[in-house]
Amino acid sequence: MAFQRRKVFTMSQTHELTLAAEMLRASRRIVVFTGAGISAESGIPTFRDDGGFWERFPIADFASWRGVIRAGWKNPRKLAEFVYEVIQPIADAEPNAAHRAIATLEAHVPTTVVTQNIDGLHQEADNSKVLEIHGSIFGLVSLQGTDCGVVTKPQLRRMATRLERIRHGWLALPRMLWAIRRWIGLGLRGIHRPKLVLFGDGMAQPDWEQAVQAARDCDCFIQIGCSGAVYPAALLPEEAAAHGATTIAIDPQPTQADVWLSGTATEIVPQLIELVSTT
Ligand code: NAD
């Protein structure tokens, strides 16, 4: 069984936690908005915190489809390294105590999860309403953007193993294309691509429109592990507050909200939800 840290709270932190639990209990509709931070304790590093991820893989080359195609052509080994670093931790990850606690919140108050993550961990934790505004690493779409299949976790794991081997040896480009063939549609199902929103793309639909509506309709908006640096996703907390929702933020870094609970997702979320369900 996974070891779960239990944070010891100071008096003022206990007060904030109780206040947040009261805000949640008083709500008729809740939005839980998650970023990379909630999955950090499942072993999936965030891009911003992880020792210079964007310095090793410059945003200009790796954060847009055009950049990725150019990078793959010029330096397939580097692209293989990038894709490996993104998919390998996701292929091995499992939901943590924070994902699981959020799934239990549904039993108390109607809850919509809006996630910027592409890792599928909220669904794996059994949340029934999850909107993936940046897409999913497991989804496939046609070049017109229509859903056209999925890759499974074991397939993602095999992809990662093949990509890792490309660090050494010859023929990097064809080996990389072969490794990611399930993603890019070099097969019988025609041409497709992973369902991921990169820089310059529109947000994943209909999830984004539904997320904006959910933010407007909720009376408590709780954000967990979001830097607020990624737009337009970062507009959702403002949209919720502008429509009268109370706001809670859970993050080790100071975050704008009515109540900021300082700490990691697994330290705070399970204790908060326990308070909501027991009092
Ligand atoms: P982000 O904007 O999602 O911010 C990460 C936030 O998490 C920071 O505020 C940080 O203080 C906080 N954090 C770090 N560890 C935490 C913990 N244990 N508990 C709670 N909060 C914690 O950051 P990003 O990494 O730059 O991601 C940008 C985008 O890239 C995301 O919006 C997402 O689309 C994608 N991404 C997804 C995943 C994933 O699917 N797991 C991982 C990395 C990046």
C-alpha cells in the first residue's frame, strides 16, 4: 500500500482548512481545476518545476506541431528523447491520494473536474465527469480533429521502451517513426495524430466550452497544482470568481484565491475532503 504523508497543520492552517471545507459544504456545484502539480506525486514531473525542462527542450522547438515536425527532421534523436520524457512517467503512473479523494467528493456535491493534464489519472481514479481541456495522451484524432481511437497504457509503455533505445545506434528517424506509429497513423486506420493541444492550437472541444460554462455555474472553484501561467486555461478561476464563486487554491507556491492552502496535493486534498464528508 502506498505511504501517505499526513501534514501537521499550524493553528492558522487548520483555520484555513476548516474555512475551505465549509465553503465546499455550502456549495451546490463544485469545479475542481487541476494542473500538472496534482500528478507530481504520482511520479509525473511538472514542466515548470522540473529542473529546466523547457531549457533542455526549448518551447520554440517542442511546444507546437510545426516546431515538433521541424525538430524531428533536424534531430530525430532529440525528439525521441523529448517524447520519451513526456510519455514514460505517464505510462508508469497511478492515481495518488489526491486524485482518489477528489473522486469521493462526487458523493457529497455534484463535481466537475476540469484538468489541464493529459495523463488520464482522474478517470483512472473513477471520477465520472472529467473535462480534458488540453486533450489526452491516450486519445487519437484525425487531421480534421475528429476522435478516432485510443492508445492503451501498455501500448504507451512499449512506445517508451522503443524510444529509449533510439538514444543509441543508427537510423534514428525511421526507428522513431516506427516507435510512435500508433500515434501518427502509419497503419491501416489512415492518418491520425495524438489528441494533444500544443501552443497555437485551439482548446480541446467540446471540453473547453463545457469547462467555461461549469466555471460560470459553480459556486465553489478549487484549483490544485496550477501555475496560472498557461492561457487561456488560467482565465477559468477569474471567470468563476466573476460569476460569484468562492475560490480555493492548493499549491506549495502562493496562488491567488479566497483561501490558499499551502502544501502538496496529497498532503492537503485528502484531509480537506475528509473534513467535508465527516462534518
Ligand atoms: P502548471 O502550470 O500545470 O503548474 C504546475 C504547478 O504545480 C505549480 O504551480 C507548482 O507550484 C505546483 N506543484 C508542484 N508540485 C506540486 C504538488 N506536489 N502538489 C501541488 N502542486 C504542486 O505547469 P507546467 O508543468 O508548466 O504544465 C504546463 C502544461 O503542460 C499543463 O497545463 C499540462 O497541459 C501539461 N503537463 C501535463 C502533465 C500531466 O499530464 N501530468 C505534466 C506536465 C505538464
